[in-house]
Amino acid sequence: MFALSNLDSRPLQVSVKCEPDLAEQLRLTHPAIKPGYHLNKRHWNTITLDGSLPDATVFEMLEDSYDLVVAGLPRAKRQAVRAAGAD
């Protein structure tokens, strides 16, 4: 799992995995980024999608989260995921 969201929440929020040092830096820089709600706060951030963050920042955080999760998979699963993404 690389992202988690309650689709009924308003404003919409999404939690993503993040490198611990970057997670803390992002929280200090952006009020819309908080420690992961009900998650390991060292590795997860919750982003409030209230329009205050540029879309590019949100997409980059989602992509980084996905990459972190894929990198943590066993080699065979990681290769299968990467092969499926090449289609």
C-alpha cells in the first residue's frame, strides 16, 4: 500500500509513505502536510488536498511513495511490478 484515503472526507486527505527526513521537512514547510493520521508518523504524511499545495508537489509525493513501496518488495515481485508498468 502506497496511499490511503477516506474518499468521503472533506477536504479530501491522502496519506503517503515518505523518507523520514523528507517527511519532517515537508511538514515544516507546508501546513497542509501533517504526520500520518493513525499511521507510523516517522514514515507517513497525510496531505490535506485543500488547494494550498501545487498539484506537482502532490503527484511527486504520490510517485515517491509508490517507488518506496516497490523498492521494499522482494526482488521477484518488484520485477513483476516493473514489468507490468512497462505495458
